[in-house]
Amino acid sequence: MRIALAQQNYHIGNFESNTKKIISAIEQAKKEGAGLVVFSELSVCGYPPRDFLEFDDFINQCYASIDAIKQHTENIGVIIGAPQKNLDAPGKTFFNTAWLLYNGEIAGVSHKTLLPTYDVFDENRYFEPAFEWNIIPFKGHRIALTICEDIWNLGNNPLYRVCPMDMLVKQQPDLMINISASPFDYDHDEDRKEVVKANVFKYGLPLVYCNAVGSQTEIVFDGGSLVYDARGDLLKELAYFEEDFCVMDIAVSSSRHEQSPLHSQPAVISGATDKEMRVAKINDPDKVIDFLTDTHNIRQIHQALILGIRDYFSKMAFSKAILGSSGGIDSAVALALACEALGPENVRAVLMPSPFSTGHSVQDAEQLSQTLGNPYDIIPIETVYNSFLTTLKPLFKDLPFSVAEENIQSRSRGNLLMAIANKFGYILLNTSNKSELATGYGTLYGDMAGGLSVLGDIYKMQVYALAKYINRDKEIIPMHIITKPPSAELRPNQKDSDSLPDYSLLDKVLYQYIEKRQGPKEIIAMGIDATLVNRILRLVNMNEYKRNQFCPVIRVSSKAFGVGRRMPIVGKYLS
């Protein structure tokens, strides 16, 4: 069977663009002789549509797009994803549906059964799970058509009570097709391959897996669509972090008895896979940083952040970015990424030295912008800062210098950046990293201001690793920025280490608590000082109010701050 895979980057609610992309790929598939073309989950409307699904007009436009696509299905089957109204059964208003269109008609539909409601997913909020499972006949073949999570309920600890493929295999399909919108995180691609391959081994059927690509605000989809034959051999792996298209001739037996599950192969994920061996480092606190800064992970993070920035700007019709450039590692990495994603001519850096800024910081920031070729300005904030102090002196009197004076500097910079952004139409990029956000080491309405957080889901040690990766071919970020001790430079001789544990230790604890959800006892049992662990966890929990007011964070880990991590602001736990 000749099947085309169209791995495309959709724009949520942009029905005209999405439909045009889908039709273009259908025509390409026809030219290359494909009998079937497969698109990703909710391709018509984009994923995740969230509360747009509550608007009748949104749903009507989904159906209008399906009608338009149907007109291009003469002699070719087209599998697309779109919501479908639940007309006959009780429950939620819609199904998350895979539609098979053929010769201008709806030849079959399959409803998603397993609706994830964890991390960034809210599908149970909107969709009703499938009530029945039926294979779809097509051109003499029998297709088991599933959607994303429907093939993930394998292993020794399944999340759901039912496995859709267990239902479908009873009807003797000869091909599995799964349309997906599976988000990226830096150790998820190995999970995905293991799951897809485990389905092939369990059911003894070829599997065509089409994943979404592109960034939707904070969520990045990395593509990497897959085709496996019935023996578990990888026939095709599409590109990561970019659109791709392929046509494959897949051996599909029309007689079920000619093939059988490969019982000699593992039917579920088990044993020490490459991914599991890599992740095993996490259990050794001395190897956590090695895992976080692994070259494979950093390379993927780099690609994901570039895509996240680029799509955020293009899909929001923004063209120019601005950020504060301090001469520190975070702003340097954020600036380099922004220049690569948007073009250096579209990224403006503003250097805002205070009375406590060191001369080398300004020099480092200037050197970086000169290397990158982006425009930059130097605006000293001493006059603004002193004006605040003069205005506040009747209230502050002769109280000693404190965090209040430090934050005035940070908020002065935030005001200047936003003023320039408003005047010239820039979007402010935030440069805070995950270690800082976790511990509250940032100033609300100051250095925590921004329209998009570039580094908010990578720890400080990963920022350093990313800087070295950016410099892999030549020195872009000055080495002095990478090697000098990190400092906010808001008071004389300030160092981050005055307020926080060493980042190599801090990040170990944060990763175990945030990503792995380990409690204090488990982390202390890894050999880390109890007082230090309790202090760090308290900092994380007592600063939830700051993160709740933060801008969207490009998600690259399995547990990012934002929509995928929902904590009470006023909770007492560990604080």
C-alpha cells in the first residue's frame, strides 16, 4: 500500500492556512501515486484548541474545512484530525476524531479513547472517550485507526483501564495508523519510539505514526513521524523540528492469518532500553547534571527553543524582539537564540548598567552584540535609580540598603525595556532560567517581565551547556561570560552564590523535586544535606505566587512551569 505522511506545522484556529496546507499535501500525494495520505491529530484546527472548542463558530469552521478538504479526495484516502459533535450519546459535546475521507465522502471515523488529563493535557475537559472500536475497511485493507494516547497504554503500569488496540485487533486489521500531537521534551523521543515499536511487536502489524510539528505558545511538537513494518523494522523516520513529507510503499497483508504477533519479541516496554539506561543516571545524584547537560539533550533543547521563538513570533504576527543584555550568561544565551530564530537585525539588545555594574559586563555585552550583528543601545540607569531613591527618601529615611534598592534597579530596567517595546513594536523576551524561577530569584515587574520566556524551562547548568553548544563551531558568546561567576550586580560585589547554593548542587535538588516529584526524604536519602534540601524546597513552594504572574515558558522538559504544573499559591506544603 502506498501511503503518504504529511508532517505539518499548524496554527490553532487558522482554518484557511491549515486547510490550504492539507490540500497542498493531498495534491502532492496524488502526484506521487499515494493511495492514502495521513495527517496529525486535530490537524484541521490545530492542537491544543482548548476553550476555543466552546465556541460554535469554531466548530462550524472545523466542519467547513472538512467539507473543503473532501473536494480533493477523488481516488485518494485522506486521514485528518478534527473535533466531531457527539450527537447520539450522553457525555461531553465532542469526540477527538480521526476522519477518513475518500471520493468526497466520509469513509470512516475513529474516536479517541484515552484522553490524557495530566501535565499540559486537558482533553477530558472537552472530549468524550470512544464508546466503540471498529476497524475501517479501505481499498481491500482493514485499518486500525487510533489517536495519539490510544497506543500509549502499554507496560507494567497502564494508566487507563482499556487498550483500544486490544479491542481493534479482534477484528483482524492488517495495518495500524496513529495520528498524534505528541509534545517534545528532551527525553521523550526515546519514549515515543519505544511505544510505537512495542505496539508493532505486540500486534504483529505495520504501524504508520504521524506526529505534529511546530510550537503552540509554550508547547513544542517535534515531529519525528515513524513508519515500522510488521517485523518491527524502522522504514522511515521523518525530520525533527521541521515540516516533512514522504511517500512509502508498505507491505500490508490482506489476510490476517498470514501474519501474527511477534511473540519472540517483547510485547510491552521492558528491560533496559537506551533511554532507560540514560535516565538511570538520575538516581545517582552525582550524575544528574551529566544527564541534564547531555549533548543529545542540549542539541534537542537548542532546536526546540529556536522553533519555539520562531513560531511564537510568526503565529502572533510579531517581527521584532527586544531584551535586556547584562553581560551575564542568561541574557547572552537568550540573545544568541533569538538572533538565530528571528535574524539578528530583528533583535534589539539594551544594555542598562547601574552604579553596581562592572565595566567588563558592559564590554562583554557589547562584544556579544557586535559578534551577532544585532542592534544594541546603552542606557545607564543611574539617573533613574537615584530619582527613585530621592522620591522615596521621606519614606525610606535612613534605613539600610536592602532588596528594595536592588529591585528598584531591576524594575527601572523593566520599565525602560517596555517603553522601548511599546514605542517601536517590539516583544520583550524574558531571560530568567528555571533555577531562578524555581527559587524566586527574580524581581516581579522587573527582570521577570516579558512576553515569552526563552530559558524558563532549562536549569542554570543547562544554560552553560547551551552556551558551549552555541559556541561549538566558533566563539559567539564571549568566553568571559561563560567562565565568570554569575551575578545580578544589584549591590557591590554581589554573587548569585550569596543567595543560592552552588548551581551544580541546586539543580540536582530542583530536578528531583520538580521533574521527578521526589519528596524531601527521598532527596536527602541521596546523600544531600537535609538542611539544604528543606531550604531549597521551601524556596520553590513559597515563590509560586511569582511564577503564577510569569509569562509563557517554552516547554522542553517533562515538567515545566506554567500550564503543566499547577500548584496552590497559598499551600503550606514544605513551605
